Amino acid sequence: MIKKISVLFALLCLWEFAARVSGVPIYILPPPFLILKSLWNNQTLLAKHALISSFEILVGLLVSVFLGLLSALLLDHFVRLNLILRPVLLTLQSVPSFVLMPLLLLWCGFGLIPKLIVICLSCYFPITICLLDGLKRSPSSFGDMATVMGAKPKQVLWRIRLPSSLPFLMSGIRLAAIHAPLTVLAADWLGASSGLGYLVMLSHGRLQIDLMFACVVCITAMTFALNKGVNMLEKKLVFWPSASH
Amino acid sequence: MAKAEPLEPDSAGTGGGIVKASDFYHFEIEDFYYESSPVLQKQSLYLKKQGWTSLIGLSGVGKTTLLRCLAGLNGKTLSSQKPSLCYMTQTDLLLPWAKVIDNVVIGQHLRDQTRDYDRANEILKRVGLEKFSSFYPHQLSLGMRQRVALARTLMEDTDVVLMDEPFAALDAKTRQDLQDYAIQTLQGKTVLLVTHDIGEVIRLSNRIYILKGNPAKAILVDEDHIKNLLEQMPVPRAMNNAHLWQEARCFLSSLYS
């Protein structure tokens, strides 16, 4: 950890030195100290927009987990529906969801709703597909054992197949957690009146590059915290080594 | 199948005599096909009540398929007595997200019954794992995990226990220890053991079937000297009569071909 911090500090010092010595204007490349100053001076503004973005990401993720879980269970239960919809899901997954943003703005107006829909769309597919894979790959030997013990299909699903699919669900959530911040930023750029992406565009337009960099720092910290949270959740839920599964 | 069949027909077809039907669980297995290739032919299987029956045969002949038929997982099997069954496999099939104690009571949990933790603890004590009830399976050794699987089997308290090479993945010492545990703890149960290990068969069995042919059929080993060995020496049989063991091994090996 100390090693990592030292490397980061050294890089920042190098940047500071290069920015000051090279004479590059601060509206092109502000030195780290100026960015730090901007972070401090605009802390209320940054916190407000960061909170909005974090809220959008978290709500989007939670709604996607719920919808993904529901869809995966339905598609797993109705095999024919799965056969029809799975290729559609895979195709839709490859479409960047924020391209729908202009259309959603037209339909739903500015505000939280279109952004939430776009985040949900980007998170929903990886969660659904990963969980479906997990349910499909759940060891049949566990199911056989449960059947011999007199379990009904519903009990096999809830007590055997779903817990054994947790590593897959977590992979889906991990992917979604990577997509969500990117989507929220893209959605902010395309049309929003709040959020870190909006603040990036605003500061860019006003040539406040130090504030723009301060936003980037906030986004990086937010993404880092999100990944850390997902890691912690995974460690809590999937605590067994994969070999024992 | 006739409802009250008084006598068991000689399954080996060698004139080996007749026995009382009430001493056996009788299973009638229908023809079984895997992707339109015949695997098992229609046959009867008699498991000696409160005894160990072994089923041996070459790899791929259909031993596991036959066991799965008996467990109701493959094809169609009839039994007039309808004994309760449980199935123990080579891999312990412990749920990695459940503690040892929860794995032992998993049957009750899966059937939405009240979980009897007192009895589960008692059984864990019998297999020497009372101190490990709150451990997770990945924290146990292979032998201990198989003992938990044995405890889970005992918890089910079924008439018949089907075992598919349950000791195969273990080292020689652990295997012998676990065999002894199984003999002790499964006393009073009817066991069908599928195995490749001739030594295990001689050590544990009261009766031996060999599965052979294509489609396969289980044939009872009814040779006099093997029968005498199985009937006269109690299980688990010690290995002190090397000559007898060698003779039995050679004979059973010859039956494989």
C-alpha cells in the first residue's frame, strides 16, 4: 500500500514539475496542486453533483439486480421463452444503452427518469445473462441429490440452484458496476442538469479545466468505492473457494 | 411384478438355489436407453435387507446408470415394497455455502420439514465430527467431508442406501477408516455399493453382483467358495487370510472379462 501511494505521489510530483516548467497554459494542463485547490474550493458543488451521480448509479444498480433476478428466473423456468429471448438479450447487450438517451429525453423529459432507465438498461443485461448462465451451469449432481431427498423443483431452485449461481450473479454485478458510472457520465453529457458528467461539460465550456480535473478525481474515487463495495459484497456472499463448488 | 413373490429366482442362472423373498428388497428395472443406444436390459435386482450388496463391473458398463435407475433419476424402476432411498456419490456433494450441520439437515430443509439439529449433532458425534458442526465444507479434509456426507445419509434414515464409489477419491488409510465408519454407522441399513475396488468388495459385501454385457445386466456371483467367504466371515473382513483374499480377488477379476 505504501509502495502504491509513493508511486502515485512521485507521478503527481512529476506532473506538477512538468506543468510548471513546460509553460503549458493552465487551461490546457493544470498542475495537480491547482486541481487539489479546486477540489477544496468547490467541495460543496462537487459533493452535490457526486451525490446525485452516486444515487443514480446505486438506484440503477439495485433496480437492475431486481429486474435481472426476476428475468433470469422467468427465462430459466420457461425454456421456450428463453430460447426465443436469449439471442435478443445478447444482441441488445451489445448496443450501448446511452444512444437511447436522446429518445428517452424526448419521451420522459429532463430529469432523473431517463438517466435511470439508461443506467438500468446498461446494468440489466450483464446481470440477467450471467445469472441465467449460473442457473444453467448449476451442478446437476446437487439437483439429483435434492430430488432423491424428495425436494420439489421450487425448493431445488431456491435452496440449491440459486445459491450455487451466486458467483455468476456477482460476476454480472461486477460488470454492471463497471458499466454504470460510464453510462451515467454519458447520459449526463447528452442531456442533464445535474451530476458529475454535467459538471464536467459545464466546466469544460467555461474553460475551468482545474474543476474538470477535480470532477475526474471525484469520478475515479466514486468508481473505486463502487468496485470496493462490490468486492466486499462478493466476499460476503461467495465466501467459498471456487474449487469446492 | 407379482405382488407377493415367495422366492427369489436364481439371478446368476447357475442353479445356485433359492432364498426367502422377505429377506430382500426386490427391484424391477426396465430397459434403459441413452440417446437411443441400449445401456441396461430389463432385469431384477435383489438387495439383502440389512446387508451390503456390491455391484462391480468394467468402466462405462452402466453401474452408475443402474444406480440412478434405482434412485429414480433414470428410466423406470419398480419395487413392490417401495423402500425409502438415499444416494451417496463419489463426490461428497456438500453445499459449499452451508455449514456442516446445515449440510447434515439439508434433506429436511429441502422437504420444508423442521430441521432436527439435536439429532444432526448426535449423528455428527457418531462420525467423530461434533467439533466441526459450524465449519464450512472447504475447511475440512477430503475424508472429513465424506464423513459429513455419511452423516447426511444417516440423517435421512432411509431403508436403502445407494453408494456410488463413495470411497474412491480417498487415500488407502482414509478409505479404510471411512469404510469402518460406514459399516458401523450404517448397521441395520440395506446398502448397495458400486465400486471398482475388488478389495473393497471382499471386505464389505454380503452379496455381489457383476454388471456385464451390452446392454448390461447384473448377474449375482453365486460361486460356492465366494458365497462361503461372504456368508461365514463378518464384515468388515480383516486381511489376515492372504491366501483366501488372493483366491477371491483372482476369481472376481476373472469374472470381469
